[in-house]
Amino acid sequence: MYLKNKAILIYKIKNVIFNVIGCLWVLVSTWNILSLISTYWNDWETVFYANSFWGSVIRLPIAAILLLIAGISKRWIEDAVFYSGYFEGNLDGYVSFTELEKTTGIPSWWIRVQLGFFPLLYMKNYKVQSVNNKATIVLNSKTTTCECRNCGAIIEKKEYFTGSCKYCGSSDLFARVLTKDGFYSISNERAKESHNISFYNKKSYPFMKLLFLAGPMMGVAVIVICLFMSLDNASKVNDEDYIKEYQYEMIESGQAPPTAENIQNDLKDLVIMGIMTMLVLTPVVIIAFTRSNSVMILEPCGYFFERCKQPFVNIMEVPIVRKKMYPSMGIRTIRRAMRFGYLKNCTLDMNEGNLRVALARKIVKDACPHCNAPIVGAVDANYTCKYCGKTIMGVVEKK
């Protein structure tokens, strides 16, 4: 509801293209520069006058800029996904920067910068306004229609369950939330829906699990192979016996033998290529290992959330947090999984200073059973009536 999904898909494709071009240019340009330097070590004039040298020098900063743009865009898309999930889980249409800072761990001033910029690229359906002399995120998609129980008229309202019918003056209004594919609904009937762990996990979870298990291991294997090949080729650069044997093999095969200098230059090129491949693959493998933690928690989190009876869970009760020696690491892993879009139909929020996981939920009561006053802005399972002061249990239930 708050994401520009088509635009985000285009930006993701752009990021992939920028990453591929950037990595390729860094690899090829660095290899070419080092190859020229190693080949013409005692002839720097030849190096500086080579067209390929300056072409590589120009491509390197361009590649760095492309990788930087792709990295920033990727991180901002992940932040937009988290903000969207948080907005979807909000039940009163107003989001405090302070609470969002506590939930995300991002400074509030930076959140304001991002949310001021995101409507141009990634997000929609919200605006920042001053509410009670305090900057607040107003979710303008939280529009409600109120059906008057007295005359049946439909009245649009921005506030939940407030106001009176402009046709007959009755304040006995039945409120409904208009959302296209919303995080929650409002109804007097409690629907019992059966879900499984896929309700909380990304649909491609089985493939992701295989990819993040096998991918990093394959990357490590390639790095180790490149390391041994580079060491082997480096040991042969000044090995006269190897050079003579190679020349003899070329003569026996009927080909003109290369000079010892050419063989040494080829070996140096192979060493440089091996080192560059390791340098490119190492951060990719590290990132993959980092993300694998967020993928591996999906199954246990899915099972735990499915068994939960309440729509809100203290984050310290989640097994991957409770069982860790340092709970903050588990919290960061859950937060990353939500940012990456791996964990679905749940978000983080703050309640009385406690961080909790808010599961997909619905409001199942819209009026106080004691005084029949409307329930306004319910955000927790229990609600205190603003008119009679009575506590109402079970206003919000797990969806």
C-alpha cells in the first residue's frame, strides 16, 4: 500500500545492472592497469602512453560511482520496505518519529530525510505534518467510511469512529477501513483463518534457503581455488626449469615457443587475475553469509508466530532472541529479515518502552460494551474507553 512496487522493481533491475557493470569494470580495469605495470615495469613511458591504461583509469571511478549508487539504492529500498511494513501495522494513522527511531535504530533526523525523499522514488500515501506542534507521519490512506446505523448513510472520515451523521445527526456509526490490500481490517465478526509458516515467510523461502546455503560455500571454494592457483603461478614466475619445460612442450606440439619474458608476463597476469577474483568474491561471500542468518530464522520465526495466540509478542520471547547470549544480535537479525522483505505480515513496534513484534491483526470490536461509545484509535489488544474509562478486553485480535 505504501510502496511503489513497479518503480521499485525497475530500481532493483537498475541496481543489478549497475553492480554487474561496476564489478566487471573494476575487475577488468584493475587487472589491465596491474598487467601493464608488471609487463613494462622498467618502461613507465610505455605504460602512460598506452590507450588501454587511461581507459582503465577513467573506468575505475565510474565503476565506483555505479557501485555506490546501487548500494545506496539497495539500502534505501530495504528501509522503504521496513517503513511500509511499520505503516501497515499502524492502527491509528499517525506515526511518531521518536517511536520509529526506537523501532528501527535509525536516527530520527535521518528518517525524516529519507521519508522526505522517498515519495519521489519508492513510497506513497503518507505525508509529514505538524500534529499537536510535533512533526508526525500522517498516513493519508487510512481513510474510513462510517455507515450510519440509524439511516444507513455512508460518511467518509479521516478519524476512526468519530463524528456524527451529517444527514440525521446520529453518532451511532459503524466504521470500516478502506484499504486495497491492507494489513488489517475492522469488523464485528472474528474470523478464524488457518495459516502456515508461509504466511510469515517470503514465498521463495525454499529456494532462498538452498541458495544461501550452497552459494556462500561455492564462493569460498572458488576463493580457495583462486588462492592456490595464484600461489602456484607466482612460484613459477622465476622458475627457470618450468619455463624451459613449457617452451620444450610448445616445440614438441609444433608451435613456436614463446620467450621466457612472455611466459613470465602471462604467469603474472594469471596471478593478478586470481587476486582480483578473490577481492571481488570476498565481499560478496561475506554479504551472503550475513544474509543467510536472516534466511535461516524464517522457519523458526514462522512456526513461533503461527503458534502465538496474541497479535503482539514481546521480542524477548521470540526463540532466536531469547536463546542468544546477546539478544541484541537476534533483534538485529529479525530487523534485517523484515528490511529485506523476508519476514511478511509482521512488523516491529514500541509499546510502553518495550519492543515487540506485531503480527497481522484485526480489530474485532468497534464500540464500548459498557457505554456504547465508539472505540477510537485502538492500537493494542486492550483498550481504555475515552468516555466511561472502562477497560475493554480483546479489541485487537490476531488475524
